[in-house]
Amino acid sequence: MPDKVHKQIEHELKIIAQLEYKSGFLTVADIVHWARDRNILCQGRGSAANSAVCDCLEVTSVDPDRMSVLFERCISVERREPPDIDVDFKRQRREEAMPYIDDQYGRDRAALTAVATTYRTKSALRDVGKAMGIDADKIDRLAATAYNIDEKWISEACLLDNEIDPTDPTEVHGLRGPVIMGERNATAVGAGCAPISA
């Protein structure tokens, strides 16, 4: 092993031990090895690519001898944030990893993440209007007057001015109130050493 790589690994291990992140690195390595043993294509990426330890654990495949790595992009003493080790799994097989994670680490200690997005006013009007089958020209005219979605803004007069019938629930229902879209991100899994609560 080249001296440069040996020094880098020692440096990283010192920080990992100081911040008590050993189990995090080993957990990710375990999941990656489990997947690869089942021929599930997966690869570590992102800030973890700046870690010689992640390369040694075969989470990433960045040769620290040939490339300069800046481990502090992965974790640092100053930030005191847990490491963000991203691993991409082949889309068609990534769902296979969840039962393993639940069984190995406990269902109460692992969770999928979800993203809740609140639309901006004009985008919300256009998407909801399209989904409800409202004429695109009507929605465009209404969106041009948009500054905030609330009950006061979308008054009967405003709807009438834009040729939308305020008494027709099929046209009005989805246009009032914030539009929030939720989606599950199947690749984002959080795992903790203690039970995770909602």
C-alpha cells in the first residue's frame, strides 16, 4: 500500500472514531456487500467518493492512490454531521434491499424517506387545471393574475373574470388551497442505532 494512501486511511479512521461513525460506515458496507453477493448492481457515490475508507470497504471504487481525495467533504469534525454515503442500486432490484435491512437492523431502526413538495402558485394552477380538464387558455389567464394561493385570491369574481364557473365543483375544487405532492423516494433509506420514530 502506498504511503500516501496509508496516511489518508489513518487520517480518516481517526475522524471516524472521534465522531463515532464506525457503525455507519460498516452498515453501508454490509448492505453493499449483501447486494453484490446477490448480483444487484450498486455503487457508492457523492461525497463518499472522497473517502479512502469507503474504497477499502468496497463501497466506492475511487482509487485514492490515483486521485486526490478530500475526506472532509464526506465528514468533518467542524460540521459534526453524520456522513452522507449515497449508494445507487439498480432500479429494477433496489426494493429487494429493504427486507434485508429490516431483518438485519430492525424494522424500527430503518425507514424510507418521502419528499413533500409544495407547488408554486402558477405551476400548481397549471398542473391542477390540466389534471381537471380545464381549458388551458382559462388556466393561463388565471395563472397570469396569480400571486398567492388562498381562498381570498381565488374569489368568485376572479374565477368569473377568467371564465371559470365558481359553482362548478369539477372546475373549482382543486384550485383552492395549497397543492402538495408527496412521493416516496425508494432509494433513500435512513438507518439509526436507536429506534426511529415518526
